Amino acid sequence: MKIKLDENLPCRLVNLLIELGHETDTVPEEGLAGHNDLEIWEVVQKEGYFFITQDLDFSDTRHFIPGTHNGLLLMRLRDPGREALLQRIKYLFKTENVADWKGCFVLVTEHKIRVKYPAS
């Protein structure tokens, strides 16, 4: 899976996801740090990446309709420290069939995973 990490996620996730077999880079590596969300989203979609972020601006499924994009994972931890994010994402990518999330809107908390699949 091709994954782009938003600038609000730990850089250590890059190596972890690469070790798990995913092509992974970050918004800052793309030279997009500090750019507005629309610019970042356009680049992510144009390049065919699954996007992982904590940014609530990406939370509206009326705008980010499943099936109209390459996939979006929104992390919403109560205590979103770097280690907590790293451990939760590591667990997800080791235990879930994340390839099935292509085109989906995925919301992840400490205890839940909600996946909105594209309409049939």
C-alpha cells in the first residue's frame, strides 16, 4: 500500500510501515509542511496515496466520501502522544487487513475502528 503520513504524526512511523511492506512517505518529505489541507489532499490523491492524519479538517465524510479517494485514516486518540500513536498504528497494521481500506474512510480511537466503505 502507498501511504502518506500527515505532518502531525511521528516520523518513526515511516520506517515501521516500510518494514511492514508499505511504500511510505510524509507530507514534510513532499515539501508540503505548513500548506493548506486542500493542497495536501490534492497531492495525496494525485499520487495515489492512502492518507493518515489526526487533522479533524479531514473528518467530514460528506466531503471525503468513501470511494471518491484512495483512503483516509483519521486517528483520534484521547492522549495522542507520539508513542501512543506509534503503538496504535503499529497494532492496526499488524492485525488488520489494511489493504481492504483502500477507498474507505477509517476512524480509529484507542478501542475502536470504524470503517466506512464505498457505497456499492
